[in-house]
Amino acid sequence: MQKRSLSIAGHRTSLALEPEFWAALEAMAEARGVPITTLIREIDEARPAANLSSAVRVAALGWYRDRADAR
């Protein structure tokens, strides 16, 4: 697990994810041309569950699924 601290919606938080999920978030953010903090904020605002780490993992999985389906 890698833990990173960041600001989302004006408050500091930390997020612990496996390195593979951090790499996925970086790829997602790069593909959209936004900072990783913007991407995480958008995931945070749209998440149906209380756990941000889980919402981030599900978003990364969905992004890769969409890419695979597009091929």
C-alpha cells in the first residue's frame, strides 16, 4: 500500500492504495488532461459508497473495462 496526502474539496485527506491503482489513476488523469487531484475529487463527488478508496478502485476498474470494450 502507498499512502498519499492530498486536498479534496478544501480539506486534507490521505488515501492508501496499491501501487497499481495509483498508476491507473495517473493514466486516467493523463488521458483526460487533468491533475490527479481533480480526478480524485470528481470520483469523491460521484461516489455512492462511503469509502473513497473503494470508489477509486471501482473507478479505475471501470476505466480499464471501458478501454477493453472499445477495442
